Amino acid sequence: MDIIKKILPTFLYIGTECNNNCIFCTEGGYRNDKSLKDIYKEFDKIKDKNSEINLMGKEPSISKDLFKILEYANQKGFTNLSMTSNGRMLSYIEFIRKLQCFNIRSFGITLVGHNSKLHDSLTRAEGSFEQTVNGLKNLKDLKIPFLINIVVLQQNKNYLENIVQFLLDYRPRNINFLFAIPGYDAMDKKTIPQMTEVIPIITKLIHKYKNLIIGSVGFPNCLMGKDETYNVQCLEASYNRTTKINICNECKYDCGIFKSYIDIYGTDEFENVLPIK
Ligand code: SF4
Ligand code: SF4
């Protein structure tokens, strides 16, 4: 997992719309008002052209400006691009081939179920599972590396192993279990699971499937115990949405806890936790 930490890309928000309507989406109320010029300027600010730039933000694959953005990025010398996507558009193999021509080299795909009943109920988009899975098949056939992001929810917490097993056939480069940030539609215990309940499920899978690279994202390291090294604290800047409690002052990390999570579960889970020195 340390390898993953070392190769974290720079994330660039480019999308404004999504073709899913996930119950756990934290971008539902978020409006991306960036103009094309703003996005170009963000590329210009990135000094290291060799570093991986990950295009994300709602659903980048359906952005009307996608290919203009890719063309600009390529012209400026960014040739190590990746995309975070719900994977639905990747069911069109010609679309993937076109992305490859613009140096999209890998993908991060969100999957929240091992069948259409579970996945589509969480994306609130009928047919989304089938399209995403066809996308995974295309990526595998084209030998394009991808990772899978599994958002951990009340509704799928008991099926996480089923999802991992389902994915074996598709050979993802790695699998991340993502902390579901409470927000927008997902602001209660019906959707957001308690971290101390799901972390043992995740760590058990990390150790059971040693031949896969499995990790977690967004959980406070102090709750991960000895499995802290498998956790990436956060992929995006979110410090304005987190808060610190007493033990954080003695901790070597700086993540804090999401305020919206504390609104649901309070801070009891952290009572017997030790800060990481
Ligand atoms: S696919 Fe991503 S951006 Fe789209 S609704 Fe789901 S969580 Fe939100
Ligand atoms: S900063 Fe606070 S929440 Fe984050 S790992 Fe340290 S003690 Fe835990």
C-alpha cells in the first residue's frame, strides 16, 4: 500500500454532470463553475508534466469539453493521464480507444455492488451495473490498468467480500474501500456506516486476499490500528470539512474527522484510540 501512497496523482476536477444519481454522492450539491480557461490554467500551474494527472469531478467521461481538455493537456506535454469514472461510458470500446489516443493510461472505477440489484439501487440508475461491468471487461480485454473504488455503505457493508470475489475475474490493479463522506443525500445512519464497524471487515479482506492489492481510503489512521499502512488518509483536500478533537493535537497526522460524520455518530469511537506519534 505504501506503493500506492507514493504514486498518488494530482486530481483535477473537470466534470459538471453525472449519468448516475448515487445515494452516497457528495458532489450532488456541488456546482463546478470552472470555465475551460480555468481548467487550462490549472494544467498550466502543474509544474511536473511527468506526474500522473487524474481527471475527475462528477463524471468526467460525459463532459462536453472532455476532448478539448485532453487536447490541451497533450499539447502542454501531459501524457500520463488517468480518469476517475463510474465506468459507464467505458462500455463503449471505441470511446476507450479514443481516450487512449489522448494518453489516458489508467482508470479508477467506482463499484458499489456485485450485482445490478445492489449496485443500481445505490446509483439510482437502472442499467448502470451492466454498463460499468461491460466497461471493466473492455479494460481487461484492452489490458488497460484500473483500480476499483468501493464506497462502503450500510447497504453494501455485508457484501464487501462478494464484491471483491466478483472482481477477481476482471483483474483490477488494486481495490480501495472508500470511507463514505456524509453529505448531500447521505446524511444519516441509513446510508453511512459506523467506521469502527466496517474497518474490521475491510482489514479482514485486506489480509485474506493477500494476492490482491487492497487498501482503504479516507478513514482516520488512528482507527486503523496496526493496519494503518493500508490506509490512504484522503485523496483530495478536505481539511475545511474536518475537525480536530483532543487526541489529534498529539498525533503526527493532520486529517481530523469529518464534521458531518461527527453529526451522525459523535466522537465516542475515538475515546480509547491512541494518537499516532
Ligand atoms: S458516479 Fe460519482 S459523481 Fe456520479 S452520482 Fe455517483 S458518486 Fe456522484
Ligand atoms: S489527526 Fe486525529 S483523526 Fe486523524 S489520525 Fe490523528 S488522531 Fe486520528
